[in-house]
Amino acid sequence: MSMPAISRMFQMLKGSPVAVVGGTILVTGSLLYTYRAVYRPFITRRERAESEAMANYIFQMEQSKGQRQTSEHS
């Protein structure tokens, strides 16, 4: 297709309700794909790392608390 033909097609579709709906679907699909493929895995990894760090902290606190109690009872 030549550039003038594409330009004419764009001018015809510019105000068309079908084009508006199609563009809306395209934008929505792009946003959903970006969220699912890029953003959600990043957030999931970050939340998992934060949870692991908190679990390790709690585990270390319990370990040190247990060691203090056994040394006090001895």
C-alpha cells in the first residue's frame, strides 16, 4: 500500500465509531499484556523477596531468643 492510500484510510476511519472501539480494544489489550507480562512478575518477585527477608528475620529472632533462654536456665 502506498502512503497516500494509508493516509486516506486513516482519514476515513478517524471519526468512525468502529475505529474508536478498535483503538480502545487495542490500547486495553496492550495495557493488560504489559501488566501481566512485565509488571506483575516484577511485583511478585519483590513481594516474595520481602517475605523471605521477614521470615528470616523472625527465624533469627526466635533462634536468638531460644539460645538466651537455654543459657539462662543452665
